[in-house]
Amino acid sequence: MRYIYSAGITFYYLFIRIAGFFNEKAKEWHIGRKDLFRKLDEVFTAHYASDEPAPVAWFHCASLGEFEQGRPIIEAFRSKFPGHTILLTFFSPSGYKQQNQFSGADHVYYLPIDTPFNARKFVAITRPQFAVFVKYEFWFNYLNELFKNDIPVFTASAIFRSDQHFFKWYGGWMRTHLRKINRIFVQDKESAELLQMIDVENSIISGDTRFDRVVFIKSMQQPFPLIDKFISGKHVIVAGSTWPADNELLLDLQKKTGEQLRFIIAPHEINKPYIQELVQKSGGKAVLYSQAPGTDLASKQFLIIDSIGMLSQLYRYASIAYIGGGFGVGIHNTLEAAAYGVPVFFGPNYERFREAREMTDQGVAFSIQNSAELTLGVVGLLSNQEHLEEVSHKAGEYVSSRTGATNIIVDELSRQIATGTIQ
């Protein structure tokens, strides 16, 4: 089975190489791995040549979303074990490009493609004391190499579904790897029960570290005097990670509510023509954040955020949040808004996201199918202050009651280091 898996990985690599001629992301994926082993060898040869080389803690994230789950663990581990060297790897360009300067890690690299040769070489060069893979990352050649070298392996914020390969008739080979992992920290009881059904007994229900992350972000109160001026005491809709279909609904909502609301819109991609189209369709009521200084903000109702990294801080201005993506492949991050105690609206494609389903069931998030439903829901909440405050409180409680996963994970890592399991 390993030969079949490794052959599939090789074909995947060749596919990415070919796709790189036509697709920019695939091209970045390949170029980012050029001379990777030379760079690793230079860094870690020097590291292990020192008199007392620090133990290397290896954390791996697929992309940016997984990094947001792994980040609280990395930061908490660094605080508790400042003498360790932290190696962070990414699979995709979207994670690496945005976080290759992450100050919480000593070294940040792409992960070489998962062939037996690469796995042996990577582990031999870096010699990690232990490895933590975040959420869905199960690279079987890397796992096998770590097991062969008696290097403890952990999976953090994992979530399992019955349709995954592990639970199919042909998944026996994959299940053997799960059983060898030291600890699988799962998000929920359902995941732990699925693992027990296939005789995987090494799981701990820790919860989702994203809750810890969004609560931490909430505590970082970055000032935005220009936005304070823009909102001018009005109710505010903060719309995050929007796409054209989402923007059309927000434009329609403004037309139906007149001057009552202010809109802060952070598009999913800031360099796309649809941002200028949004400005044009607003009929002179929109301004880009980068062009807002010196603008008569009293005449504007839409502030379009054309800068990266602000959104998670902006939800504190919201009376109501709108999360984009629900009319496409799926919604984006709802927890950042809910952490501030903000009711959340989004489109119909949200079923794959557990927190969105739970928030909807609890009446703090609302899925809408069209413009009329969005208008009805927003106006209904804003016209009843008592109900708005009740829903907002429940949204904040939903997040705050689910924190603590980071401490569970780091405490277990600490225990295993103290008992010598991690050497």
C-alpha cells in the first residue's frame, strides 16, 4: 500500500509541475521548494554544530486556516519552553507567503513533498524532538519515518468524519498510522467515537484551538480613529471575506435601509476588479480605506477595506456581521465575529462548518437565501434592541465557553516531556 500511496504522491507532484505553467499558485508551490534541502541543511548543520543545540519542536500546518489553529499552540509552547527551537512548515503557498516571517517560529519552510526519500532526508536533517501536525495533515511517509526514529507525533485540533479514508474498507493501512500517533487531540466527541470504532484509543477531546485564537485577537484593541469617525454613532454591518454575490446583497440592503446603517466591507481578495465595481455601484456612497483620509466620510455609507490583516479587529465595531462565501464553495471564519458578541449572517452553503451549524441551532447565526431574507433578518434584529442584546450575549458565550484547547494540548506535551516520552 505504501508503494501505491507514494506513486500517487509522485503523480501529484508531476501534475503540480505541469499546472505551474498555467496556474500562479501551482507555480509558487513548486518554486518555493527549490533548493529547499540545501537551505535546511545549511541551517540545521549550523544548529547542531553548536555546543548545546536546542531541541527542535516541529509544527506543520497545511495552509493559513490550519496555521490559525496551530498558532495558539506554538505561542503557548514557546512561552513555556523558550529553550526550544521551533520549526514551522507549510504545505501551501497561501500559508507560507503570509506567515514566512512569523516571529513565533525560528525557522519557517515549505514541507518537501511526501516521498520516502524526502521524508528520510527531512527527518535526518532537522532531527525534531517531536512533531505536531495540525487538523487534517496525515503525510504517511513522514509519519512512517518519524515512527522509525522513535520521534513522538501529535495531531492537534483534528476532526474526523465517517466519509474519510480511515473509516472505509480499504483504510486499514492508514488506520495503522493513526494507532501509532502518541496523542490525537480531537475537536469533538464525535471524532473520538469514530476513532474508537476503528480501535484507535489514543485520542483526547481537547476542543478547537481557534476559539482560543479569536478570544486572544479580541483582547488586542488596535485603534482605528478613521473608522471611529466613519461610523459616527450609527449601527454598523461589518462584512468579512465577501465575494461579488455577497456584495450585491449588501448593496441591496443599503438601498432598502437608507441612511440608517454604515457598512464596513472587507473583500476576500483586495486586488480584484470587483472592488472597483462595488465602489461604482454604490452610487458615490463608498470609499476605499486607503483613500479615506481627507474624504468627507459623512457622505459615505460603505468603507471598503483594501488592506490585509485588519478584519479580525474590525468586528468590534459591528452591530451585525455578515460572513462571505456562503453563495460559493462555503463560508469563511464566523468565530472572529462571534467572539465580539456579534450576531452573524451568511449564505446557504455553511453545512460543512460545525461552528456555523451550532451557532445557527442556538439562534446566534442566520443563514439567508436572498436579499429579502437578509433585509428582514437585519431590520428585525436592529429594530428590537432587547432582542439584539440577547442574541449578541449568546454569541459571545458560544465562543468563550469553548476556549481552553490550547492549555490541554500544551499541558500534555509538557507532561510527556517531563516523563521522558519526548526526549
